[in-house]
Amino acid sequence: MSSAKTLYTILNVIIFLILASIGLGIFVLAMILFGLKQDFIGIGEDVLIYKTEAMLYRYTFLKLVVYAVFVVALWKLRKATKLLLKNDFYNTKLIKDMFNSGKLMILSSVALWVIDEMSNMFFKRQVFVGLSEKTLVYLLIIAMGLFLMLMSTVLRDTKAIREENDLTI
């Protein structure tokens, strides 16, 4: 169970860091929207790359929404890990949280992948052929989401078998 404790701690740190970065992103976006000049962060996105400034805001807002969906996926995985720490493998909540976390991970990864590729093609006029580091990360998160969905299905089936065995005894 020490690996479950380690996973729980890592999920807490990741959720905190992502929430802090989303908060910082909203803060910087609000500063830009209100016309306040900022030089202390060093945003890598140049407004001139986009056709209009509104496209940059839409792009940034879409990414923030996808990151929020990813945080929800991690939160559900954190709740499932908490149930694993209690050795409650046949809990319906555990099965549901693992499955939903996997679905949200897949959704957020595919959405972020599409948003990044669309921004590269339409805004930056770049097309990447092959696997980049970002693509590999997206594929890894998709694989993790599929694994969580598979494990929840396995746990659901073992729960049904256990309930059937309890009835026959």
C-alpha cells in the first residue's frame, strides 16, 4: 500500500501545481484584458502570431478549460486512490471514479492535442510531421486513461463475481 500512498501524495502535488498555474494563467489573462502591461512572466505566445488578439484570448481560454477538466480527472483519481488506501476494492464509488477519471483524461488529452495542432496549423502556420514530445505526453495520458477505464471494468467484474459467490455460499 506504500505505492498507493506515494500516488496519493503525487496527485496532491500535481493538483496543487496545476491549480496554481491555472490561477496564474487567469491572472495574466485578466491583466492583458484590462490592458495592464506586464513583463514579469515572459509569455511565450506573441500576439502578432495570431490573426487577431481575440484569437489569442479564445485559444488561452480553451486551454484553461481543458486544464480544468484535467484537474477534475486527477481529483477523481485522487478520490479513488483514497479508497484504495482503505483496501476497499469492491466499492462502487471507486469503480465509478476510476472510470470517470479515465474518460476525463482521454477527453482532456485529445482536446488539448487538437487545440495545439489547430493553433500550430492556423495561427502559427506550422505543421509538424512525426512525434514530438508533446504528442508523446498526450499519448501517454490517453494510455493512462484507457488503463484506468480497464482497471475499473476489471474491478466491476470482480465485484459482480464476488457478489455472486457470496449469494451461493
